[in-house]
Amino acid sequence: VSENFVLIGPGRVGISLSYVLKNKGFSLLGVIGRSKERIDYACKLLDAKAVDNFESHIFKKAEVVLITTPDDAILNVACKLRALYPELLLVHTSGLHPSHILGDGPRLSLHPLQSFADVKEALKNLPGSFFSLEGDEKGLEWGKKVVEMLNGEWVIISSEQKPLYHLSACIASNFLVTLFYFALKGMQEAGIEKDKVKKGLLALVDGTIKNIKSFGVPNALTGPIVRGDVGTIERHLEVLREKSGLREIYLQLALFTVKMLEEKKDFKSQLDQIKKLILQHLE
Ligand SMILES: NC(=O)c1ccc[n+]([C@@H]2O[C@H](COP(=O)([O-])OP(=O)(O)OC[C@H]3O[C@@H](n4cnc5c(N)ncnc54)[C@H](OP(=O)(O)O)[C@@H]3O)[C@@H](O)[C@H]2O)c1
């Protein structure tokens, strides 16, 4: 497997991935970034050299370039690189973009289905993660070996599948954070002390995730909808009458929860009543 690589975009994903690759014996030839502060941080952590431009001599030895800039910058970086080095394996880590934005040569989209909020946490989470791979033969071969080295799992997807794949990943990760904020705000509005309730809510989320692991969906679901407690939902909706933004979110999520339960053959008849109530409020 090609081991001499250059990192372009020394952010959370780029630094973490480079760090673990170096630990597996890969050779990081240089780092190209934007802000000096970030480049210095990356070079210190990765014991690497900063590189000024794409024409640097280090590219003579490079086999792979890891492009971990924000999504919107990948195309521009790749175009410049491809014009200079048509045979280099270019790799990006965007969940959305197809690998063909890396041009006609060897290419790979290597997307870790993981959340990188900061480098330290990412280094703990990265090994054993799940990755999606999309690229040409050479790229896919490299990607599989790298993921296996990280004790991770991979799935090959097509470029057409990527937008919906990425959107679904955002729902699972990003919107979980948003939902937590939603719940925390509600508790605070109810007058409950923020620090205490944060701990309580975290335990609730942990417990729920454990239930999903043990029982899957929708079996992990608890609460008024699956119990058929129509009266409880009615009380919730009374509280939400004055809260226009939250009301819509609640109603849409409740409706989606009903739809999820309807997919199960043995759903209770009370579900019809709850669905009717939600639809009335959505009108
Ligand atoms: N974060 C996640 O959870 C996650 C998960 C899976 C995949 N991804 C993907 O991984 C990629 C990187 O995401 P990230 O969260 O690691 O981003 P990030 O932390 O914002 O890092 C991006 C880095 O690229 C640098 N940069 C920006 N434009 C550049 C350019 N033209 N040339 C060179 N460097 C440039 C930035 O410089 P500055 O320091 O000056 O801003 C920054 O250091 C994205 O494609 C993203 O979709 C992210």
C-alpha cells in the first residue's frame, strides 16, 4: 500500500487521520494549510514540515495526497494538483462529494462515519470506525487497506448514493446535538438548573443509545407514543401552543415516530388516535 503522503487541510479530520496513519508506519512528507496557527499546530503534533505550494519538491516522493479541506475547497485544490500530478492518488474525506471531483486520475472518497469535534477525541474514536469508500480501483484498494489497518469497517457506495448517505449521517450525528439543545432549553425554561439537568439528560441519552444497541429500532422506543398515551401527547401540545418553532419540530418528529411504528406489524390501535391528533395540529 502507498505510504508516502502529503496532507492538505490540517483540520480535525486531516490531523487525526494523518496521526493514525503515521502510527501505522506511513510517512507524512509535508503539510499544506491556510492559517499559520493551524499549520504550526499540525506540524508540531505530527512532527511534519510545512509546505508553501503545490510545486514543492516533496511531491516528487509523494504517492497519495489527503485533501481534508472544507468540502467547498476540495475541487479547487484537486484541479491544481491534478494539472501538475496526473498519476497521484488523491483522497478526500467528504461524505457528500463524489470522488470524480478529484479529476480523472487515481482517486478515492474515504468518508469516516464519525464525528470529529476535536483532534483528541477523534484520535480515540477513529480506530474501529465505519467508513464509506467510493473511487476508482486503485483508490478503493488503498482505502480498504487503510480502513483495515484502523480495525475499521468499510462499505463501497456509488457517487449517486452519497448525498442521501451524507444527509442521513447528519441526521444521526448533527441533529442529535440539536435535539439535545432542544431538550436542554425546555428543561431550563421549566426552571430546572442547567448543570444538574445536563447530567441527567446525558444519562438519558446514554441509556437510549444502549437500548438501540440492544433492541434495535423501533423496539428501543419508549414513551407516550409507543404506549398509546393520547392524553399525554395532548398535554404536550397544550404546552407547545405558545412555542411556534418547537411546536413544528415536535409535531413532525411525532408523526415520523408514528410512521416508524406503523412499519411494525404488531402496532397498537391507539396509534391511529395519536396520528389523527398530530395531523389535526399540523393543519
Ligand atoms: N468534522 C467531522 O466530523 C467530519 C466527519 C467526516 C468527514 N468530514 C469531512 O472532512 C473534511 C474536513 O473537515 P474538518 O471538520 O476536519 O474541517 P476543519 O476542521 O474545518 O479543517 C479544514 C482545514 O482545511 C484548511 N483549509 C481551508 N481551505 C484550505 C485550502 N484552500 N488549502 C489548504 N487548507 C485549507 C483550514 O484552514 P484554517 O485552519 O485556516 O481554517 C483547516 O485547517 C471535510 O470534507 C468534511 O466534510 C468531517
